[in-house]
Amino acid sequence: MAKLVAGNFKMNKTKKEAEDYCAELLTLLGKGYNNFLICPPYTLIECVKRSLNGRGAVGAQNVALAESGAYTGEISAKMLKDVGADSCLIGHSERRHIYGETNDDIAKKLNLVQKEGLKTILCVGETLEEHRRLKSVLESQLSVLNDKDLTNIIVAYEPVWAIGTGKVATSDDIIKAHTIIKKYVKDKFNSEISILYGGSVKPENISEILALGVVDGVLVGGASLDAKKMAQMIKSAK
Ligand code: 13P
């Protein structure tokens, strides 16, 4: 089965750049590849949805902590759905570490996104300093899943020390973390969950990462901004 290639644009691209990107991506892909998700900034969700012309899927990078009301500058899950988002990232390490999001915040966001019927990509991962406590750190981040219906949720394991640094986790690191996540879900829910790996993924290393039996797809930052690289990765994941 094709594995998912999710691109997180972070705070990059204007409308024109996004339109050109989507057109180039679709041309490069030709027919038959739908195993991808683009998470552009909020301002481009509608544009990317339209420009992809029914191909792939579109996700948001974040969501507000409340359903509506006096929260200047925030965007609710309902608004994301309204402009065509299919899914939403929750708990990205940049949200946790730059904006101080806690597991409590992430649990609330998860509820709001699920209520709107959007697919949720829960991001988890340890800092370098937390690496020795990998199991307990991941289990604490995964605890937001407790009591949830997992059908519409996937997990992205992104070791913070491998994001934007060019340092890819070793095969052993990835297998170890993905195994901890799978076991947590098996023990708590008696079920399975898809897990993406993220952190300096690029065309040159994607095949090796996807060949590890425990990886169901990838979440890509920097390399996803280039349509040629994105197309190459999507094709490698088929
Ligand atoms: P890079 O691929 O740039 O390391 O970013 C990973 C990431 O944070 C995706 O969400």
C-alpha cells in the first residue's frame, strides 16, 4: 500500500508561490499518486485545496484552543473545515517549544479537531536532553489519546533534535520510538495506529526510512517546499 508523504510548509510561501507549486507538483506526478498531504499556512489552505484539484489532501498546521469567541488572531477547527482542510497537525514540536503548548492544550485541540471530523496528526518527539527518557516522554505525550476514538488519528514521531538540523534519526532510533508508540496504543486500546516519521526527510533518505517495517509515512518540512523534491518523495512512497 502507498505510504503517506505529508509536507509541512511551516511559515513559507505566498499565494502565487503555492499555486505554482501545486501546478508543478501535479504535472510532475502525472496520474495516479494521491498519497500526499500538504499542510500550508492558514492563508493558503483554500488556495492549495483548489489548486490540487481533488488530488492528495490538505491540512492545517495548528488550531485554536476554543470553538469560537474573543480570541484575537486564532483560527477554529470549524473554520479550518470550512475552507477545505481535511486534517490538522496537533502538538508540533515548534508549537510545544516556541509557543509553550502543553499536553493539556494539545488534548483540548485534539477534541476540537475530532469534533469537526478532521483527521488529526498528533506530533510527538523528544528533545536531545529528553532522549534518555524516550519511553516516558513519548508515553506522556501520547496520553492525550486516552479515551479517544483512534479511527481518525495518526501519530507523527519527530525527534526534536532531527528537525531542520540535517540530522536524521538512525534506523535503530526510529524503530525504537515507533515500537514504543505501537506498544502504547496496543496496550491501551488493543488497536493499531499509523505512524509517520519526521525530521530531515528528503529524497535521498526517504526510501531507507520507509523500508523500516514500522514506518507508515513521513512528515517533511524543508524538502517539501520544493515541488520536484516533493514529487520524488511521493513517487518513492508508492
Ligand atoms: P524538516 O524536514 O525540515 O526537518 O522538518 C520536519 C518537520 O518539522 C515536519 O513537521
